[in-house]
Amino acid sequence: MNRNIRSALPDYHNCLVNLSDKYLEGEYRNVVLLVLDALGTSIVEKHLERNGFFRSHMAGALDSVYPPTTVAATTSILSGLYPNEHGWLGWDIYYPQINKNVTVFLNTEQQKEKENAVPSAADTDGKKRWAEDSLEEALPAADYNVGFRYTPYKNIIELIKESGGSAYAVMPFMPPYPQSADAILNHVEKLCNEPGRKFIYAYWNEPDSTMHKTGTGSTETHRIVTELEKMVEKTVSGLSDTLFLITADHGHTDSKNFCLLDYPEIMRCLVRPPSDGLEDMIGDYIALAISDKSIFITHFHTQEMPGVHAGLTEAERRIPFIVIEKK
């Protein structure tokens, strides 16, 4: 194997899959694991003070999994399985059982560009601009959840409950559906103040969402990251008998984007748009990103996502491990 590729691979002896083995066994009444999407080590170091709440409580750094996508990484955290074991690799996965690329978290068919789509306008510098209406409607992939039918797994919440313990998940797409970081942290605090030992998994989609739109160094990203640190510090200050762990699912990096539709010689080689998958789910070509360049299958997404993750760069795979012990 090429030495540069080998050095870029995740260290699976020190990665987020091992969290449940190393850190979640304790005598605390509450164990909280908060995952802040894409808050990689490079983002923490870029935006937060060394003596601030997050960096002063860093117990070290971990690696994400490969590919470092939200789908693959959060599934690994929740299941304790590596991506090749659980099969949830990326935003879009090809399922041969239904012969479709499926956006697994949304259970829709992979969104494509309309066949005769054209730019809607141009910037003052003459650069073409693409509107969201250049995309086809995202149709349901099936009348059942494709991912859970063909790549099923049990998550840590289910496993703890099956063993007689108490466990909770706090995230925007599960009851009670908190739709802000403040709402998530308030619910975590409420659960921590209830009697009994428990494990709480919490997830929020920032700063990933902002960085996808504005990049890793933007003022918007800086505001989000610093606000998250302040909100978490406030929440943790009111807790007791709690082990509060903070990490990310992956990091984030700025990218130069290219649309595959602009390269007909490549498109002619493809039976279907690129996706993630394993074994009989993959095709004849496998692409591994090792630089600051990314490919997309629509002009709109090429234009709208200056910040990305899914490659082998250190910024994408290296994540912080923050530990706060409240006696």
C-alpha cells in the first residue's frame, strides 16, 4: 500500500467505535455522550481558545471511521460496529435488492439534476448560478425503510434497554423532536435530573450544516462553534454525578468542487450515479478522496457546498474527545 495512503487511514485502535469499550463504564448516575456534527479537531483549534471550556477538557483526539460521513460515523457510534460491519456508509447507498441509490437517512431516492436543467442566473463576475429547482423531486425509495430492512443493526439504546438498563436518545428526528441545540441540551439536563442510572446519547447537526454552506473559516461557523461551547458549558455547570463526553462524528474541510455532469467521458462509464456500498453493492470503480477536491452529481450541490467531509485528509477524520466529570 502507498505510504501516504497508509498514513491517512483511520486508526481503528483509537477511534469512535471504541467509545463504548473505553469510556462508558463508570459509577456515575448519568453518562452523556454529545455528538456535535463535524466538530473536528481542526475546527476546535481554529475557532476556540486554548483555555476555553472545550479545549481545556480535551482528553485527547480520536479518529473517525472511513468514510468519515455522518451516516457511517453516527451508525458506528450507536452500534459499536465498523462501517464494513453495519453497511451504512454514506448519504447515498446503492441497494441491489431494489436497484436504486437511496438517501438512507431520508429514505428517498438519490436526488438528481433535471435532464434539461440550465443555470438560473450569473454572478457579477459571470460565474453561473444554479437554483434548487434544477433538481428533480426526491421520491420515496420504498414504502418501508430500505436501510433498516437490508442493512439492519441494533443500537446502543436498544441494547442497554434489553439488558435492563435505562437509555435515551436526544436528537431532532426522534421524540420529543428538539429542533435546536438549546432544546436538545435542555432535554439532556431534564433527563440527568431524573432519578436512576442512565445513558444519554445526544446529537446536533451543527456546525456541519453551517460549514457545508459557508466553509470552515467563515464568521458564521465561528459564531456557531463559540455559541455551542457556551451553551454546553452552561448546561454542564448545573449537573452532578455525571460523566459528560463530547465528540464529533467526523471533521470538515474546505473543498474545490467539480460536477461529474461536466465530464461526459466519465459519465459514459457510469451505469448509475456514484454512491456508497459494500461487496455486491459496489461497482467496478472505487474513488477515495485524498486532497481538497470533491465531486458531486449536480451543479446545485457543487455550488452550494464549499465545506465537505468523506475523504482521507486529517481534517476530515480527526475528532476531539472532551471529558467533563461532574461529581
